[in-house]
Amino acid sequence: MPRYAHTVDGTRYRFADLKSLLAKATPARSGDHLAGIAAGSDEERVAARMALAELPLATFLDEVPIPYEEDEVTRLIIDEHDNTAFAPVSHLTVGDFRNWLLSEAADEPTLAALAPGLTPEMAAAVSKIMRVQDLILVAKKCRVVTAFRNTIGLAGHMATRLQPNHPTDDPAGVAASIVDGLMYGCGDAVIGVNPASDNVHTVTTLLRMLDAVIAKYRIPTQACVLTHVTTTIEAIGRSAPVDLVFQSIAGTESANAGFGVNLAVLAEARDAALSLRRGTVGDHVMYFETGQGSALSANAHHGVDQQTCEARAYAVARKFKPLLVNTVVGFIGPEYLYDGKQITRAGLEDHFCGKLLGVPMGCDVCYTNHAEADQDDMDALLTLLAAAGVNYVMGVPGSDDVMLNYQSTSFHDALYIRQVLGLRPAPEFEAWLRDIGIFAPGEALALAQDLPAPFRHALAKLD
Amino acid sequence: MDDPADTPVIPDAWAKLRRFTPARIALGRAGTSVPTEAQLAFQLAHARARDAVHHSLATDVLRTALAQRGHTVATVRSAAPDRKTYLQRPDLGRRLDETSRTALAALKAADDAPFDVAIVLADGLSAFAIEQNALPFLDAMLPRLPASAWKLAPLVVAEQSRVALGDDIAVTLHARMVAILIGERPGLSSPDSLGIYLTWQPRIGTTDAQRNCISNIRREGLDIDLAADKLLWLMNEARSRQLSGVSLKDDTQAPHERLAAPATNFLLDSLP
């Protein structure tokens, strides 16, 4: 028996269950078509949105798209739901929740207090009936500030991850890209390397190198080697200097199993990193990456649309008080997000849902060569996300990641958006950039002409 | 040579670091943006990578060249009718269209005895990879497979193909293992990279964990002869141990693990 229905000019559209209603209300994207759960026509899609808009928000506490008994992410969402925080919106439908979010009543402190009262499905549902400008406007009002050796997410600021990957993890090659990024003012979110090898020895070598660079040049930032969480736990066991624990996560228990993780191992890793007490201004020690389509690609989506699955990943993330969370929005490929239009919408949805749920969202604004996308699409998404108050974006030399073979945002891109929107780096990091002479003295964020002395000395040895 | 005073481009003072990495570092800047020359170089690389994705495999040229070498060749298509569908429906790229299946079934051995190995040349995400690397690779590989030791199925050229199409092909031809040469997803600086996936006793639904992969075969990447040695080693091991995939570790890959890399570098060696 279909539980949900909506009539448009005499045509009755029926939706078998809540997850079907959510899937059919989702803006068109290739992954939901691949899964066979997308709306069959544009009219059906809007009919689903109309039915969704009439649904009381509280429905999502009674009916879950993935059964409580089968999935620890569902149990996390339900068991940790804060009914008191939910109270201010508990009487609203999804449609009126959108209206309320756009209203002046939904200001920064109100939204921060509401976050623990929202479930990922509520955030996903309302995002499906929001336009791009709605996603930007509301996300801009959600502030999520985190700290480790600097403070990320403050109003008027945007940080960057310096991503100095190298095809064979060669430390000198990594160091060369680090210099490139630092000299362009990047690296306050994290200096984060994706290693080519998962070998614990390689990972430890890179961790020691990053730690030594940060210490020697007194950079107020944190390092991370983005390897599997169990490898990082092993590295901590070998006394490696771990600032942040990285892990890719998804929104279902079985998709996380595909990544080789569960909630227990994430908790174990967080405890291990906290025990090192390496933060100076805060103790957010986790770094998560997510992306629409990961549950489907692991055949672990339970018939739930990819955007709702993605929002559920943020429930996993917020449990562990992360410093950084970013969707890697265009990495997965055209079978999930076909073109620039789909990638753009997905990036803004992810940022909105994450922020609404209280997650410190950044975004890897990116694409692969088999997607219908190019640098113009990335410029547009970067600009929209920065307008929406994204916590950080990536910085890759010349946009070309020579290890992972995809294109992301560059150090130059970050300076472009700083210039256009007046966004500043994390305050502690900006002070360092000025002190060491990467930025010229003065209020404006202008790059200095000369190489700072410590770096000039380091490079002089190469002649 | 431009006089530096004549150009608004501000060069980066660390250009000598380029020796350490293929990354696009020290591009210089126009204001704070990417200078014109670097921007156009990037666009050229992206254009080549996209052309690689959308280029149709020149099957006639390939068939002729293989026939001249005395090989029987079959050409097949996946169930994905065009590139746009192929890119969005990996499930269709994993199975044969029915016409191809019928034609291929006619090439089974007369006594229906299994072939030892089926070799498939598949466009994947870069037909350039096949056009530039497949023939040199076969010229190196096939002499390593004497008829006395290996009963080879007819060579198969496959269009709109994913890796798992090889499973459908092997089942249809009745082959005990399949080696599929396939164009890898083009990188910005590697539009023609060839990958080879070997699968023992392929079936419909075989997962990637049951395959062994040799990646990055191209002029600037893994050498053809080295790749042929690796594949032969994997084929012999797969046949004798009757398995492939994660439990079949490729010992010849040891040089890949450059673990001796020093933890130190120019940034750390000394500071005044």
C-alpha cells in the first residue's frame, strides 16, 4: 500500500514509502537513475516535492528509510536525537520548515541550537525543495567553528587544505608542493597528503616530515596523512606525530563496512589522537571525507537516494567532533553526478545539509576527465560555496592532482575568491603569513614580492 | 626572450623545485591568477583527456593489424549503445549486447573444450590507450604464450566496455581466465594509459577483489616488456593456484614500494 501520494490536475502520483518519496523528490542526477529510484518524469518529481512539503518534520522520527535494527547509522541518528533542541520546529511541515529557515527568526544562534534536534533525513528533505539561492542563504547563517592549532569557520574567513600529493610519496616532491602552497598563502585548514601507498612505514615517514616542517617554520596549522583509520591507529602506536585522524565515511553501516570502518573504530581512533594532546587552541582531531554516490557504488544504499545517504554521513561525522569534513563532490564520476550542473547542485546541497546539522563543512570542488565539466564549472561552484560561507576548500598546485588524477581548486583559485569576496585565512595562520613575509604588510591580502628569508635559505642550498 | 619588465606576469622564485615533482608548481601569477600560458597549457591537457574519453576506437585498423599477424579477431559491443549512456550506466557496459553474444558464441571451440585464456582489447575510458599501446603489448606478450602451453581464444576487440565485460566474454567463449586490456580513466598528463585486469574463472558478478591489475602502461609509464612479464607471472600463478585477486599477491611489484625514501629534504636539511 503506497503511504504517500499527491494529485496534480487529476493525476494521482503514489510513492510506496518515505525513501521512495525522498528519491523521487530529488533533483535529477545520474546516480539515482542508475539505482533505478529516480522520478520517471519532471512532473512526478515536482509531485513528490509537493507531497514532501506537506509532510510533518516529525515523520522522520517515526519512519526511517533504513531500518533501526539493520543499521548502526540509523541507531546513531535516532538514539542521539535531541528532542528539546527539535522543539522549536517540531510542529512544522517540511514545506514550512523551508519557509522558517529563510525567515529572520532562523538566525545564527537559533540554528546552532537547533542542529542537534535535526536528523539527516530532515535536512535532506528540506534541501530537495530548496533552490540554489536558498541553499546558500541558509547555509550562510549556520556557523560551525572548530580549532586545533588555528581557528576555522569564523565569519569572513575561508581556509584551504594544502594538498601536496606526489605519485610515489617522495618527501622532496611533497615538500616542493608545500612550498608552492605556503607561498600562495594556503594550508590553514590542514597540510594533508593523500599517500600513494597505505604502507605504515611510508605513512609514518610522511607524518614525521610534515611534523618537522610545521615545527621548523612555526606554522600554526595541522598535518594529516589521509590513510585508512586503522593505519593511523597503528602509526600512533609507533609514536608517529599524528595531528588529525582521517577517514572516508558514508551514510549506511554497510557502506562504512565497505570502507573497512564502523562507529567503534572511529571512536577508538579519536581517543588515540586525543591522547596525544597535540592541539594548541582546540581539540578537534578528526578529518572526514564524504561524497554522494559512495553508498550506491558499494551497493549499500538500501534503495535510498544518494543525497539522503550523503546527509546521513554527516550524522556519523558530527558524532566525532571533527575539525574538518568535506564532500569530494565531483570525484566519483559521471555515473553518479553527470555534469557541471549536477556537481554544482550536489556541492551546495552537501554544504547546506552539513552546516545545518552542525558539521564544519568544506568542499573539494572537483571533477574528473570523464565528467561533463571543466574549470568554468569549478569557478562557479567555488564562488557559490564561498558566498555560502564554506569553511574551507582544497589547494592543489595548478588544479592538477598528479597522484589522484583529478582536478580540484588551486592555490590561485583561493586567492581569486579571497580577492572577490574579501575572505581571510584563519586568524592565527594569517598572522604567521604576515610575520614570515608571505603577505606584504598592510590590511590588504597582497603577496609579497620576495621569498621569505627562511625559505630563501632552504632553497639556496639547491643551487 | 621576454624582458621581465615587459610582462605583467610575476614569476615564482621557487621554479627550481620543479625537479622534485610532476605537479604544476611555480606557475607564476598574473595579479594572483594563473598566467595565460599556464592556463592554456592546462586547457590543452584537459582537451586531450576529454578527447581520449570520447574518441571511438578505430576497430577496423585494429582488426586489420591483428589479422596481418595471423590472429582470429572478433569485434563485440557492450549493451551501452553510445558514449553518453556508457558514461552513466556502468551496468550496461559490463554485459554484451545480444548480437555480439550470438556471434561470439559461434567462436567457441568445436569440441566445446575450454580455452586457457581469452584476451580482450577494450576501449574503456580511453580508446587512445588501446590504439597506442595494445599492439606493441600483444607483440611482446603473445610470443610468451606458446601454443604448446596456452590454448588461446580468438582475440576480442570490445567497444563501450567496462572491465567486467571481459567476464561475459569469457563465459560466452568458454575460457578459464580472461585478460582484458582496457583504457584507463585519463589523467591530465596521461590520456593514453592502459590497464590490464586478469581474472581466473570469471563469472557474471565477479567482483574487483577477484582480479589482479597491472596499471599505467604507456610510453612514460610502465614499460611494455615489464608489463608482459608481470601478466605472464600472474597467468601462470592463477592457473597453478586456481585463483586470482587479493590472495594472489604480485611479488614482481616489490620495486613499487620505495620505502627507503629519506624522511629529510631541502626544507628540513638546515635552517640558519
